[in-house]
Amino acid sequence: MILALLVFGTMIVEAIRAAANERAQRSRGGIEPSGDVYQIMRVAYPGAFLAMFIEGALRASSPGIVALLGFVVFITAKGLKWWAILSLGPFWTFRVIVVPGVPLVASGPYRWLRHPNYVGVMGELVGVALMTGAWVSGVAGIITFGALVIRRIAVEDRVLRETTR
């Protein structure tokens, strides 16, 4: 229950921040490209966690060391994600919205990773799958959301190439 509150509580905080940033991006002339998978992601992301919590409740819990490893992966991933969010500042959103002419952020984790936010998101899924022992829904959620992230990155990279200097 505590884990579910942590996962969904931070998700709500992130949604509030993303919505404010989306409004700000649009007011600066931000464009949202076609072909994004946001509408699917907005259901698949919380749905994957919900499925893992349900499966975890129906199974015996993960062995202590596996659950601990999952916790470390989750906290590390969440830290990376928030480092990316803070590095992007008002440019971080759930949707792909790009303000033409604005240079790419190259500080924080973006110095070393092209898409640290997505690395963090995938790590969150892996961590929760390990903590809950959700071997079926965890693997399904990671594969499904991973495919969506790959599509999202292609859309994001295309629009960034077209609009940034």
C-alpha cells in the first residue's frame, strides 16, 4: 500500500507539473507533433503499475533481496527522472511540445544521456515489478511501455531536429 501511494502520489505531482509546463510551452508558441503516442501512454503507464500491484497482491511477495533490489532500482530511477525534470525546468512535459528555436538542454543528465527521463521511467517499471513480484504483468508492462517509449523517442527526435538550432 505504501509503495502504491509512493508511485501514484509522485505520478500526480508529476502530472500537475507537466500540465503547468504544457500551458507555458503552448503560450511560447510550442508545437505538438503528429504521430505521438501520448494518448496510449497516459493509460499504459499508470495501468502497468496498477496491474503489477494487483498481481503482486495475488502472489507471494518477492524474496527480500529481490524486493530490496527493486527498491534500489526504483529510487535510483526516480532520482534520475527528477534530475531530468529539474534540468529541463519549464520544458519538461508529458506531451512532446517543442518551442521552435530554443536550444536543446545539455546540462544535468542530458550531458551523458539523450533521454534520461525515459531511462528513469523504464527503471521505475523494473523496480516496481521486482518489488511486487509481478513477473507476468511486470514483463508485459515493461515490453509494452518500452515499445511506446521507442515510438515516442522517434517522434521527439524528429520534431527536435526540425525545430532546434
